[in-house]
Amino acid sequence: MNATARSLSPLAPYAATLLRLALGVLFLVHALTKLLVFTPAGTAAFFESLGLPGVLGYLTIAVELTISAALLLGIYARWIGLLGVPLLLGTIVTVHGANGFSFANAGGGWEYPAFWALALVVLFLLGDGRWTLRSR
């Protein structure tokens, strides 16, 4: 390890905490949007319009809320956060992939969910960070 990496390493747990909290807020915002704006029934109807079972809309809301709570509270966050990776990859396959790369494209491209999934993997590799309720 070089001198620069050694001097930054004490900050790594704080970087992981910042990343964990930011990811937790993202999941919370997306879950609350589905819950309060689109409504659970509207989310289920959207999933059905994609050819998916409507029950996956309800399940997605529950999973997003669970991941959000785990990330924000630091409850096995790096492991539970990994549950978000297939969820986000699923949005690429079912919704965003056909819209091209740029999230600025009509309907949103796959760049944002891909980066979000990658950030969850980075959190897994870094660890939970500081100020957790349960860490492993």
C-alpha cells in the first residue's frame, strides 16, 4: 500500500457511512414515491402493464422499504443492500434498458439504475461504515 492509500484509509469507514446513508435515502424516496404518489395499486397496475405480475409492485415497495431501513439504520447493511442489485438490474431489463444509456432519454435510460447497483456493490466491498446498529 502506498503512502496516499495509507493516509486515506482511516477515512474509509466514514466514506462507507456516507455512501450507505445516501443509498438508504434513495431507496426510501423511491419506495415512498410508489407508496404515496403512484399508490400501491397504481404501482401494481404499472407492473402489469409491463407484463409482470402486479404482486411484484407490492413486493418491490416492501423490498425498497426494507433495504432503506437496513441501510439507514446500519442493520447488516452491506448484505441487505445486495438485495437491491437484482432489483435494479430488473429495472434495466424491464423498463430502462430499451430507452438507451442516458437517463435523460425519454423514459429514462439504464445509466442511473446501473450506477446505483454498482454503488451497492461498492458498499458491500467497503463495509457498513460507522454508526451501525448491527454490523458483520
